[in-house]
Amino acid sequence: MEIPAINLKAIVLVHWLLTVWGCMAWLPSSFAWGNFSVFAIGVWAIAQRDSIDAVLMFLMGMTVTILTDIIHFGIYYPLNDFAAERGRDVFRFSAGMAILSLLLKPASCFFVYQMYRERGGDYNVNFDLETSVDSRCTTDSADSAFIGRRY
């Protein structure tokens, strides 16, 4: 099964729109600043099609905003309803769009990672502990210069 190609412009546009709608009623300015800063990096990744760094920074920013969005929702989600009916409707819409943006971010990160790989990025995490232990136990040429030297 082949992974569908999603355009980076579509990802940035959808998350930008959902963030604008999410900031309408109840989220603080730190939510907006964090997300819109990441979208600015996304625009940079769109403008420079061959930049691996721009896509990697956008990917890392999206993953960080997943955590910060969860923190914002946990701290700022109001316990009481708004008094007026109109205010309650705006709050529900705003909260729904912010939550939808958060739910779509892991899928967006997956597609941005695929774009990163297509642009030539290779981010492999390797925890090969035996090789690192062996490399510390071997002597370097600087160490061998001191062997046999009399003080």
C-alpha cells in the first residue's frame, strides 16, 4: 500500500485555519504565537523546495506544538460555561477547531516526515551500544604515543 502524497501547502493551510478558529474564544496568546511561529517555518519550507533544514524544523515544531497544545488545553479549558448562549456557541466552535487541529497533527507530522525523506533527509536513530563501548576501549594514536614513554 502506497502512502498518498499530501501537499505541504495543504497541511500548513489547514492547520493555520484551524488555529485561527481555535484562537477565537478561549486560548491564550502563547498558543497563537507558538503555532503561528511553526507555520512561518512551514511557509519557509514551502518557499525553499530543496531545503532539508526547513522541513526538519517544521516537523520538529509540529511535534513540539502537539505537547504544548495539550498543556494549553489542560490549563486553560474553562470549568464553567459562558453565560450568554452566543458566547457558549463561539466557545464550542473554537474548542472544537483547536481540538481537531491537535488530532490532525500526528498525521500531518507523518506526512511532513515523508516529505523530509523525499527531499533527501535521513534521520535514523541508532542505539548500538556494543559499537560505542568497543570504540571507547580501543586506543587512539594519541594514546599510543604515551605508551612506552618514560617520565
